[in-house]
Amino acid sequence: MRIVSLSTIPPRFGSLGPTLDSLVRQRGPVDEIRLYVPYRYRRFPDYDGHVPEVPEGVTIVRTDEDLGPASKVLFAARGLRGRPAQILFCDDDKVFSPTWAGDLLAAQEARPGECVALNGKHVPVGRGKPGPFQPKAERTSKLDLKLRMRRIQHKLASSVFRLDRPKPMRRPIAKAGYVDILQGLGGVVVRPDFFDDTAYTIPDEVWTVDDIWLSGLLAWKGIPIWLPAGIEEPATTAAHDIASLYRSTIGGFNRKDANRRSLAYMQQRFGIWT
């Protein structure tokens, strides 16, 4: 069973169309697309309980709890625990290419005991010790001359042949390998049993920083995070700037402070990255 799973927040309900449409149009073997919407939101106490409009092929799943951004995967994982399923979770502010799901699901099927992500990063230098898994993933150059050439070709083809195609996106990973921290924005594939009951009691220190919480739990269980090379990252939609956590200050902590605080918490509690 192959599930695409994501969550969203009330201010973005009206901007989900491009993301959900791109998920419905996936060519890969996706059995179900689930959009998780809690009855109550911790960040939005005035939420009135309405749900967004979704295209055919997307199922809205209501939940009693709000697990923050980790809601995009943890409810699906708990519901499918014990079953041989793949869960591809993603963000609600991206447009995914038609081959995106198939590429990531196939990569994880070849590595059933590992998490597979489109993008990720290593523990910051000076903030901790990288995990033991080798080889390490290598990112594309900031110059990325191949991307520049592809975009020039796209622009020429669009102007000469009047082709209406999306512009080429960056392929962030030049050399496949392992990272310490997954980045959910590009898409991540896990198995339900990668997360046990520990995952559902999320402390305030990491509640807003799901990438570090989920990655730390995987590291604690010895589950590697593998990044395949050559997969295009998704394009960003207008929803990206609506009530974004990366721009928010919650509990007195901005995003940078929250990342630093979360990393320290995971190191102390689980003894990882130290």
C-alpha cells in the first residue's frame, strides 16, 4: 500500500489547489492521498471547524489531536502500523512533478529498512556529531550550470514553439548518500513501523520543528536517511508565505532559535548526534 500524506492549516485552505492537483496527477502507483485536518488547531484557536475543498482523489482525515507539522506523517504511520505500507509525506505549499511519487517510492522500495528523502542536510558543523552512515550525500553546486542550461533551453523552446511547460527545477543532490536530517519540503518516504509511541508525545522544544523531531527519532532507532541523486525538487506555491513556521516566532523563539533549541533537546534526551 502506497499513501501520500500531508497536513495543512486554516489560513492555507484556499491555496491548496495547485498542490493537491499535482498530487492527483501523479503517474506513480499511489493508492491513496490523505489530507489530515484536526478538529482543533493549537496555533489557531479561533478555527471554526470547516474543511477545505479538495479535488476528487484526495481524502480528508479528521483528527482529535494537533501534532503540529508532524501531523503530515504521524497519524498515517499510527493508522498503518504493522502493515507493509509506504508513506510518502510532503508539504502543502509545493507543486510536484508527475514522476515525483514514483521516483521516491521506488527508491525506498529498494531500501525498505531506510527512510528516503528528496532533500536533507547534515548536522551543522559545531552543533553536533554527524551520524555514522556512509557515504554522505553531496549537494549540487550553488552555481549549478546544468540547471542554468536547462532553463535557457526551456526559455528558448517556450518562446519558439509556444510550449506551456513548467520551468526545470533544481536537482539538489549531486551524489546519492546519507544525511542526518530529512527535509519534508521535498517529500519523504517512511514505513509505518519506523515510529513507535514515543513519536506522539512531542515536547514544546521541538513541536514546531518536525524535521529535527522525526529525524532524531529515526537516528535513535538506527534508521538511516538516504537521499537519491538527480530528482527535481518541487516548485513552491503562494501558500509558502501564508502563516509559515519559518517566519513565525512561537513561544518566544524564532525559526533559527527553535532549530538550535530542538537539536540540543534531541541530543540530550536521545543521546544522538553527540
